[in-house]
Amino acid sequence: MKSLDDLFLHCLQDVYFAERQLVKALPKMAQSAQAPALKEAFTAHREETIYHLERLEQVFEHIGKPAKDVPCEAI
């Protein structure tokens, strides 16, 4: 990375990756949960995560970059 813009884009892509992974994982977690409140929490969290993805896509559009992710080792 050679500039703060590069760092910003990389961080956006990293977060985008994490949110996309959550959208995939949360339904499986809800299905595996036994407590109804936990199932509901996972389902609600997935809806919030989808909204986060939409917002991230707006940020990518605003800065004129394609909405793509980079794998995050932490995830």
C-alpha cells in the first residue's frame, strides 16, 4: 500500500469480505441453535448484516471502486 487511499480501500474490502461471510454463516448458526431467542437473534443479525453490505456497496460506488472483497485471515 502506497497511500491512505490504498489502505482505506483495503480496509473496505476486508470488511466487505467479513460481512459476506457472515451472511452465509448466520443461517447455519440459526438452524443449529436450540434456544428460540438465539435463533431469532441470528436471523435478525443476518438482516442487519445484509443492510451493512448494501451500505458498503454504496461506499464503493461513492469512491468509484468496484465492490469486491479480499480474504481476511481473521475471519
